[in-house]
Amino acid sequence: MTRRHALQCIHEPFGDAFYYGPERLSSRYENDEKARLDSGFAQSTYRTTLDRIEEEGAEGKRIFIKDIVHYLVPPIGAPPSIAPSLARKERGVGTFDSHSNDVTNGATNGAKLAPYPYATEPELGNPTVVPSEILGQFHFTFLIRHPRYSIPSYYRCTVPPLDEVTGFYTFMPSEAGYDELRRVFDYLRVIGQVGPKIASQENIHMNGSTNSNANKVDICVVDADDLLDDPAGIIAAYCKSVGIEYHEQMLSWDSEEDQKQAEDAFEKWKGFHEDALNSRDLKPRKHTKKAKSDEEEDREWLEKFGEKGAKVIRQTVNANVNDYEYLKQFALTA
């Protein structure tokens, strides 16, 4: 956000279609039509989201999107198929229109859209509801964090007092997102959209690509704890990977203009980004964060969230550790 002259930043646009629109994948607001309407995104589809992204790039700046991969993937391992607003529609023999199935007022070709599953075809191997030709327009990088830190942080946003701010009144383990992130990550590797070179590791390549166009985009995975321990080193390595010139000013956002932009960007997801909004810069942590034992964590979570909360946090952490550790092997180094 500090590189406004060169980058147009968009914050979590695909959540609109995932939670609120006629193509929604999430069941969070399925029985709360009022919440969907009040959000202002009740008619948002994956197509309208992509159209908005295209409009944001009208000034010619490079677009930087921070988003959550599970917004593109049917939850709980459900089989994927392409979102109706993005699906191809046959127009005579051998003719297809990639912009077919236009969605207006919750209708697709005159028929009311129901939430997932869609009456559309999947793409072979593609775990998302977005066609591979559209995924191919994006330069993917991946941000990870150990679930022992991310899960209790997210749980806190779904219980009092923060739930009244976020509007998330139930903790849903399916929103952890590690499984979806790993599957999309592996799919992009297999089709050659990322890799086999690993960013910051000049002589290390990972096998798995079946596409002759490999090597165009590094595998770029950033671990949040590495970033907090060495902000300058990790950001500089990230910039090198994605082709952005690094400046140390990137690590400071202490102006009124910076704060206003952050407040506007985070307004849609109130309560989830308070720590970021209250910050002014990114400095190395004075002490590296040391992992606690399971017993120490369980006691801490029991004290903060009660028996029920501690139990579901532990279950969700344990369910996602393997996926995190798999992704961690690809992590960027300074």
C-alpha cells in the first residue's frame, strides 16, 4: 500500500462472491438473507469481482491483490466445478463463449442461481471454481502462518466481544484454508504456472510441473513469522521474486494518507485487521517467537476461550499442521 504510484492494491475482493452473492460457496450466511443484503454484495459473482479488478487496473498500474485462496475453492473437499458466471456456454457446434452465463439480479440465463453445487462442468485437476485460463492471468505468491498462531487468532474474531464487530458469530474450521491452499498451490505447480524454481533459492528446483512454460514465475511462499523476524530481508527477497524495486520506505506507513488508505481498504472486514490499523511500521521482533508445548498452548486457550473453544482450536490446529509444514518447505529466505 505504500507504493501507490506503482501498485493498485485490492483487499480480499473474492470474499464478496464467496460469502454473499448468488454463487456463494460458504454457508456462513446461507440462512441470513438480511446479512447478505446489508453487506452490499448480494449480487456479487466471480465474474463481477473479476470485472472490478479489471476496472481497478484502468490507470495502468500493476494490481496487487491480497486474498484468501479458499474463497475460490468449494469447502470441505466438495468436488469443484466452474462458477456459472465464468462457465463456457455452447453456442452452436464447436463454438464457446467464455463470458456466458451472465448473472443479473441473482439469475443466470433466466434461471435463479442456487448456492453450490453448480450445474456446471469441472476442469480436469482444477480445484477452484475459476477457469485455468483466468487463473493464468495472475502472478501467485503465497502467505502462510503456523496454525498454532493463526487458528486461535481467527477464533478470537468469532466470539464475544469481537464477533459483534466482525459479524462472524460462529467459528467454522473449514475456513482455516490450509487444505485449499495446498491443493491450489500444487495445481499451479503441476500446470507450470509457478515453479519449478523456488524464490531466493537459486539452485533449488522442485519437480512436479508438466508444462513446458515452467520457470516464468518463481515458487514464492512467505512465512509470516519469518517476515516478522526479518521484515527488510524478507520483503527485499519478495520484491526480487515478483519484479518490484525494493525501498526501505515500504516498511513504514506513518502518514495520514497511509492510514486513510488502510482504513478504507479494511472497512469491509471490520474487526479482523485492528492490529494492522494500529501499527505504523514493520520492525524486527526483539525476540524470536518460540513455540510452546501442546500442554502450554492448551492451558492458554482454555483460559482465554473456555473448554469448548480450546478443544475446537486444538482439533483445527492439528488438522492443518501437515499442510502448513508441506508449504513451509518452499518458504522464502532472506
